[in-house]
Amino acid sequence: MNKPQPPQTLPQPVTLGQAFRYWLKPGFISFGGPAGQISILHQDLVEKKRWISERRFLHALDYCMLLPGPEAQQLAIILAG
């Protein structure tokens, strides 16, 4: 039998100051290359801060994998927008 799912809470709105302070960090980190940067973005934005959902993150990542160019940079632009 399936257990009932707990209701999902909506994330709190992110202020401009919070977003600016966060996006400085991945902007200066190049350790691990694009795969490392994508992992850091996932861990911070989905798991720790819960600013976006897992589904939205993976949808954006899938879209970036189809585009030519650096995936981590494109993913950061989509998620910041």
C-alpha cells in the first residue's frame, strides 16, 4: 500500500540580497569543473536552501544538456532568472 505523501511546503521568497550573496560563491568556484559546479548548485539550491524543487532543477539541467556550450554556466543563468 502507498503511504500518504506529506504536503509539500512552498519555499520562502528569495530576496535580492540573499540571491546576490549566494551567486557570488559559485561565480568564484571553479573546482571540479562543470560537473563539480552542477553538483554544488544542486546541493545548495535544492537540498540545503530549498529555493527550487528537484523537478525544476533536473528540467533545467536536461535543457542545458541539449544546448551547445558550458552546461554549468547555462544552468546557473537559468536558475538565477
